[in-house]
Amino acid sequence: MNQTSVTKNYPITDTVRHAMEVTLRGVDELLPQDEWLHKLARSEATGQPLRIKLGLDPTAPDIHLGHTVVLNKMRQLQDLGHTVIFLIGDFTTLIGDPSGRNSTRPPLTAEQIKVNAETYYTQAAKVLDPARTEVRYNSEWSDALGARGMIELAAKYTVARMMERNDFHQRFTEGNSISLHEFLYPLLQGNDSVALKADLELGGTDQKFNLMMGRHLQQEYGQEPQCVLTMPLLVGLDGVHKMSKSKNNYVGITEDANTMFAKILSISDDLMWDWYTLLSFRSLDEIARLKAEVEAGRNPKEAKVLLAKEITARFHSAAAADAAEQDFINRSRGGIPDQIPEMQISGAPVGIAALLKQTQLAPSTSEANRLIEGGGVRVDGSVVGERSLKLNAGTYVLQVGKRKFVRVTLD
């Protein structure tokens, strides 16, 4: 490998320092920093953009805000003039990434992967600039490896080194199964970097082993090794666990504007500042000033509204964000949103618990009664105090909690 191209002393200009500052915003680790600084300096001196890679396995059809943490960083680097490679891991998804797992992950079928992959980039393009994004699928080179190529690739790493990986070591120690094909995952992800000649690869903190594998394999194949950048895992709405659909603590980027705005506004005041750092496009100085104002007595809800509107506008529009704010205000005051589902039901009079079930505001009459007893049910803005309430023919607005409404006509 020719290390000269990395270590040659290109001038460290103010532009390079700014690029380094942008790179480091909100990151967990950048390895090695000195190499990345030299890559940035070389890029400015030669006019050759750096190749920045992010791989995502389409394990589910939708992307949530947690995924956009690394996408935001990609966009920041893209705006500096570098080449962004959005890699869809259609081949590696057949294996299933074992990162952070204590059991073997069941692989998806080719049909499931295809369906999920079709929506991934469409959603990612809400953050990335499509005109400056190179979209690739790792089946392009992984399918072509064949048995011989896979054996040659596996010879580039030892079992002892593979077992140093935390999740493999833990599962082995606890007597949990590890399938041989799981060892292939980090090798194949690393080989993606070889195929793409990546200068930098991004991922969450749980991806560090896989990212470093790319660096190792590039050296094995005589390439200049990529640098590695890990971003913190975004804590979800519950304020405890990383954002995940399985934890139901997520904000999906395809959710409607009102739901997105309300969910973001529900996070804690402390968590808000982490979200600002990882999700907002405001400058760090601007965020610091806003935080200082809150510490000096400004209502933290005002800062949270600014964040909710910024993110909602990004995935919808400024007008939709304004409307979502007004909708939230209406709901908070017990008001009724402008647009709510409408239903017509025959058989009046109808008991309130049965009606909540029929309108799908409650999954069962027993749950409906529980909601009534907890004061969480309103009819035309008034709290329902009796489980025995029956509604005669007419039109009513039923409300459960702050966000569920149905306008029902009984006849």
C-alpha cells in the first residue's frame, strides 16, 4: 500500500479546518483523526472529492429519525463537495447483521429485501441531495464472489480476531449459538469498502467492528485505508433506549406532520439538546445560545417547538409544520383539529364503551371503560364521567387522549 498519498504534507487551510469542524460535530469517534485531516487537505489541494460511504441493510420498509443521524452527517459532508455513496445492503441483508445481538438473527427473504429496498432511498433522499448521491447495491460485487472468492476473503481474517468482537464473545461465553455465516457479515461489509474505494465510512457506535474491518481489508488489498466515523445512537422518545420500532419509541420520517410534531414535542427537556446536536441543521453556536437562554429562564418548550418545527418542515413543508403546531395547540386546549376521521353508525342509542370500540378508538370495551375511568375520554370536548353513558341519534366528536379523534354520526 502506498501511504505517501495519505501522509504527504498538504496545507491545512481555514477551509480544511472548517471541514474538520463539520466532520466532528456530534460524532462519537473519528479514527484516525490525523489521517482524515490529511485526506481533507489533499482533497482541497487537488480538487478530488473524497468518497464517503454509508451502508444500510433494508431490514424494514421505513426509516426513522434514528437512521437520519448518520444521513445528516452525510449531507453535511456532501455539502462540503464530497461524493456520498448510499449503499443498500441487499446482499448482506440475506445474512443479517449480528451487531449488538445476543442471538442469531433470522435472515429476510429476497422478496422482503426487494420491497424494503425500494422505499429506502426514496426516504433517504429527504435528507441527502439526490443529484450528488451515488446509489449502489452490494449485490453488484458480492454475488460475483462465488465460493472461491468467499474463501479467499475469509482467509484475510482470523477466528481469534473475530471472537474479540463483543457480541460474539458474549454469546460464546454465555453458551448462545453463533452460526458460521455470521462471521461472513463483517467481512462482506468490509469488502464493500474495497469495492467502492471508500475514504470514509460512517455508522452507529454498534458498527465500529464492521467499519474497522473495511479499513483492515483495504490494507490487505493494497488500498489506502478508509477512516471510520461513528455517530451516537439516537435515544428514542422514552428517553432510555435507542430509537427502535421494536421499542415503539420512534418517529418515522413518513409519519404525518401532526404526529411527527407531537411526538418530538413529547421528549424530555434534557433529551432535547442531544436531539438538537444530532438532528438539527442549526449551527452549534446557535444551539449554544438557545440553551443559554433556556438556562437563563426561557421556557424550554419554546426551544422544543423550534426543533419540532424544523424537523417536521424538513420531511413535509414549512406550511405543514405551522399547521401541525396549531393542531397541537388546539388539542392541548381541548380544541378539535380541522381534519379528523368521520364515521356513520346505525343503532342509536349506543353505549359509550361500545362506541369507542366500534370507532377503533379503543381495542375493546374493557379498555374503553378503563379509559373512561381514567378521565381520558371526551364527547364534544366534555369529559365522560360515567361508563353508563349512551348517545342518541346525532353527530358527536369523540376524543381519546390528546391525539385521537373521530366525528361519528349515529342514526
